[in-house]
Amino acid sequence: MVSFKNELARYDAKLERSRADESTWNWVKLGDGQRLLNGSAKQHEERINNRSLDDDQRHLTAWQEHDDVEKVWDKIKKNSPTIEAQEFIRTVLAVRLTAEDLVLRVDIHDHFSKDGMKQFTKQKNEVLLSKRPLAERIEAVKAQMDILQIIAKWPAPFISDDLKVSRQGSSSKRAQVVFVHLIDRFIRKISGRRMYGEITILTDVAFPGHKLDIEKIRDLLRRRSTRRKQAAKSARR
């Protein structure tokens, strides 16, 4: 029987090969939380880049070196016999990337909501008053308007009605909290159970600089459950 540590090494080798030849490996990355919530993690492909490869390989290294690397997988496999190790690894990495991307989107969304129009007006005036040909100035202003329209169409800064992305704390800590909620949803979907201990370990591996103990994990998930029940109750009124 192949150990889970060996499965992690196998996945790491795939990533390393993809660094040399992107065409050999279709990397699955979630662009937003709703992709995971809809259960379509495998269907959203995005171009590989070296930064995500570096982050994923650091994640895999920390995972392989963790004392409970086999224990977590044994529990997952016991409660979800059909899931394969490579699929589980890929999804956990994708959840981390999704959490980080969501926090980044919130920050950019907020920045443009507050300062975007002010900056646009300033840049527009600078362009219109410049000595560039009129046609070029008009095209430059149109390009700036296109950017504002793109930002305006981005997802609102929350994952679902009962789980909002915090504006407080470092981006890493905020992404860590999002990761906790998303990985909990994934594990409950495949196993039908909430596994606090396993979520704690997976979170520690994904975000080693900001340790959360199991009681903090319980508190985060219970508060979310309370908000969800309150939202459902309000909807019935």
C-alpha cells in the first residue's frame, strides 16, 4: 500500500515537471470560492505560473514533514472511501489558493470602491490635458473606463451569505480563516462529518505562520453555523 507521504511526493513531482513544460499538466486552481461550493473544483483550469508552483511546493513540503501526515489521510479515507489521494491533495491546494485569491479580491474591490473613481478622475484629467494626439487621449480614457467596469463586475467580497471575508488582520490570517470554512465544507461534502482535528492539522500545514488550535477552529465553525441558522430563520419570515 502506497503511503500518503509518497502520494504527496508524487504530486510534487508532477508540479516540478509542469515547471519545465506547462503543457504536460493541467493545473486546477479555483478562481473564486463559489467554484468549490458548487463542487466543480476539477472543472476550472487556470494558467500555471511559477509563483503558485512555489507556494504549492512549500505547502507540499510542510505537509510531508508534518508528524500527522498519515493520520489525517487515514481518517479522511475511512470516512470517504471513494476519494483518491491525488484528488484530495489537489483540492486542498486549490482551497488554499482560493482563500488567498478571495482575500486579494476583497482588498482590490475595496480599494477601487473607495479610491477608484477619484484616481480615474485625476488620471483622466492628466490624459486630456496632455500633449498626446486627441485620438490617443480618447483611447487612454476608454481603457481606464474599461478597467473600472471590470472591477465593478467582480464578485462581491463574500463567499456565501453566511460567510464574509474579514477586513481586519493580515491577508494571511484572513485567508487562513477562509481556508478553515472552505476545507470544512469540502470534508463534510465527501464524508458527511465535521472533522475538527483534521481541519486543524490541514490549516496548520497550509498556514504554518499563524497557528490555530482546535478550540479556535471549533469556535469559527460554530459561529458560522449560528449565522447560517439565523439567515435561514430570517428568510422564512
